[in-house]
Amino acid sequence: MEITERQVIADHTYASHILVLGSREAAFTYAISSAGVTYAVTAACSRGNITACGCEPAVRTRKELPPNGWEWGGCSADVTYGMRFARRFLDAREIEGDARSLMNLHNNKAGRKIVKALLQTECKCHGVSGSCTVRTCWRTLPSFRQIGDALMKKYYRARPVIAITPPPPPTVQTLDAMSHSMLPEMVPILGNDAKTQGKPNDFAKPRHNRQPLLKKTGKSRRPHLVLKRTKVTGGPSISLKRIPKRSELVFLQPSPNYCEPDLTQGSLGTQGRYCNRTSKGTDGCDLMCCGRGYNTHQFTRTWQCRCKFHWCCRVHCETCMERTEEYTCK
């Protein structure tokens, strides 16, 4: 399983600090961890390493159609089992029900969904002398690098969110008081469209026929995440009242300034970090040093070279020298 260096945090000490914040880095970490569990379990199922699963059982009933003239067959990856296992394994820790738990659960789901979304279709032709008597297609896992790259794109497009709990609906007693304080023609009617206008509703029914609103709206009162935006630069964040897409990564807090050291935020800064002067990537001095410039260190490196074995019994080596340079951020 191969992923790029920027997609994992090798040092768990640093990772623990990053995960404390509800930042987009934490969002990516949770998503790729969930994707990794889903991927590993699904691959193990396909190899027959787990007795509880194997090939996808519902492959014959899938709605997607293979290429014209082909049929589903072979052993398709049972990604449904992998997703279910990852959900039970990772989501079980998020029991607090607070904003951070909602964020983690959302990103866990996004990580699982990306594995399913990137499944690839492979087809093979069977028959004597290439006659293609039987043609079958099946679904396989992509490389994990593809999954990591897709999640990196979602990392850069991650959405800021806030957690809200809808206000409780009015009780039956409150509605009774409202209805008695109005004239009969002023009693509010729930339905204003052509289908419901003029028909009796919960406001106008006798007490014993009324349905408590709490039963109807209980699920809607659960805390959930909504997108937020900044009204003006530096202004307060306001809710957009739109639930983020399940495939999006979400975060609660802005990322710290990783250019400067701030141990409370889990940032060690980039001062003194080695960089590549000629690289335009994340390891390049221009990017890593955050515009502060870099120092050039010249030194001579020596090592044993051109070693030969002489009978008997010794090894003779020459000493090679090389003048080289290293660069560190200011």
C-alpha cells in the first residue's frame, strides 16, 4: 500500500497534536484512515483471507451495466463489507455527540465513500483461440495512491462547518394558547397549497386527535453540521443552513500557521528545516521556508569507495570525497 509522503504523518507525536484541532488536516487524517481500513478489509476479502466475506454477493443484481455485450462475473470486490467493517470499527469511538464527533463521523463516511466511488471495472474475454465465447466484467479496487490523491483534492476543497441544534418545536399547550387567543378565522392553517387549503389540520382538530409535534420532528432536532461562511473579511461566521455533501471533507477550526512554531497548536514551524532549492513541490525552499529565504551549508562528505577483496583475507578501500551543499530554512 503506497501513498505519498504528504498523505501520512509518520511521527505519531506530531499527529496527536494535529488531531486535537478540528482542522482540515484532522479531517484528512480521519478520512484517509477510514479509507485505509475500508481498502484493507475489502482487499483481504478478495484474497480470501477473511472467512466472513469474499466476492461481492450482489454483483448479479447491480444496476450499473457493463460494456455492451458483456456480463457481470468473476470476483468483484466486496466493498460493502469493507465499508460496514470500517464504520463499526472507527465510528464506535465517536460517542460524545458533540461538534467534533459529528465532524469525525462525517469525514469517516467521506473516506469510506471515496473507496466505493473509485472502484474500477475490469473485463476479460474467454474462449478458444480468442473467439470470446464468454465475456465477463468485475469490479476491482484502484491503487491506494489514487484514493490518496482524490482525498488530497478534497482536502484543499474542505468546507468549514458549525454544529447546530434546531430549537424545540412549540408544545401542544403553547399551540392551544395561540389558537384560543385568535378568532376562528385567524387560526393558522398548515397547508397553504391547493391540495391542503381549507382541509382540517392539527391546529383545528379536537385535542384527542392531535399528534404531538415532538414525535414528528424528533429526528430533525438532532445536532447536525451546516456550512458556514464569513460575512466580511475578518467578520463573524454565519450559517448557510445547508448540510455539507457526504463526499466533502469538513472542518470546524482554521488550520494554524505552520510556518511559525506554536506548540499549543501542534506546529513546529519550518525554521531549520532542510529543503530542496530546485524543487517546486512541497519540499522546495520557496514553499517550505514561507518566503523567509534559506541558508546554504557547504561541507565535504567522505566515504569508503572502490573496495576490493585481496587474497587472503582483507578488503582494501579508497577514500572518496565530495563537496556538497545543503539548504535550511531561515
